[in-house]
Amino acid sequence: MKNFKEKEQKDWGKAADPLEKTIEKTVKDYARGLKVLVRKYSSPSQRSVPDDIFFFDNGVAVFVEFKRKGKRPTPAQAEELGKLIDRGYHVLVIDNIAEGKRFVNHYINYAASIER
């Protein structure tokens, strides 16, 4: 059995996973830097809505729920996200910065491929 001191030393140098708000801010700043319109989504009369809506060119909109790495939406959030998906909306759950940046890049390219 390891004592506290050994466990403490073993954990030295390990970076903690970023908080949800850090992931959200970083991804939103990245998207805005690429001229994506991002809006915080809130609904006073409806709980469990996604965190944000990303508006890309050519009418492409994506609802995004941010989570800390490895975390999942609550059952109420999952139900709300499912309602949006059932209606044909693009919905993503992002739990890390790299995945968030890939999402932004993908949808910029996808939106650019749509002929209007």
C-alpha cells in the first residue's frame, strides 16, 4: 500500500484536464478567430439546452454542449439534444480542445462546400 507522500509525488507533473469553461472559451475564441458566429444559447423557460450555437456560412448551424474530458450530458441534456437531432439539427458534445478545433475546421469546410 502506497502512502500519501508516494501517491502525491507520483502525480507531480501531470497536467489536470481543463475545466469545461476553459474548453468552451478556447474553442469559441478559435472559431471567432476564423469568422464563425458563436452565440451562447439560453432559454429561461427550458432547462438542459445546449451551451452554444455555432453559425457557419451558407446556413449551417451546430448546437454544441461542452463537457469536461470524459464527462457525458445529464439525462435531461441528452433528451434535449436528442430532440434537436430528431429534427435534423447538427448537435455535438465536445470534451476537449483538440476535438473542438477539429469540429470548427470540419464545419467551415462543410459549409464552404454547399452551393447556394
